[in-house]
Amino acid sequence: MYKFPYSLTKTAPGDDLRMGALLRDALAHHGVSFRVVKPYGSLPSEYLVAQTDAEGPRVWIHANDCNSSTHYDIPRAGLMAVAAVVTDEAGTRFVFDGFSRDEARPVAQAEACAHAIAVFLGLEPSEPECTW
């Protein structure tokens, strides 16, 4: 079993204005445990992975920039979107889709992504749907 929370020793400091520190702080604020993972040696990108325990579903978190780079710790200035996906017995799907947002505000995307992950993992209650 994994020990939680993981530290992000590869994440640039917050004053470097990169997404990693924003995502780290937002996830920690919502009580989400995470670690840095490079899933395949052939991939240049590293991802944040969040899960409640070693047997639970893994949520893969990354950010995309305007130059088509994918990494969790890209510069904030070029942010296009933050995304979080999960693959489990139900298939692969978005937990958070920052691509469908009107604007790519780094702080808002990091916070919304962390909240969506916390709800998905059962760490926070989901918001009730409005019915009329």
C-alpha cells in the first residue's frame, strides 16, 4: 500500500509561475493524495496521479499549453487546459475537462480540477442536481 500524501520534489517552486504548484496546492486543499508518475519511459510527460488507496482508481492529471505540450507543470502563461482522466472497468473518461471551459484561467482550472477529483474519489460530497 502507498503512503500518502506524496511529495512533489520535481515540481517547480510557486514563484516560477508554473501549473504544478497550483495543482499541488489545490489538491492538498481538497484532501487529495497524489504523486508524480511517468507512465512509460518512451513518453516525455510526467503526470500527477491521485487515488485514495493502492487498489482504488487512478486519476491522471495533466495540463496542455498553446504549443501542444502536455505535462502537469507547464508555464501558466501558455495554459490551454487542465484535464483529469480515469480508466477503470467503466472505460476511460474525464473526471475534469478543462478544454470545455470558456477560458483557461490557471487558478480557477486548478481549483475546479481538484474539486472534481475530490468528488470523484468520494472525499467531498457531490453537489446536488437542481430539479424543478
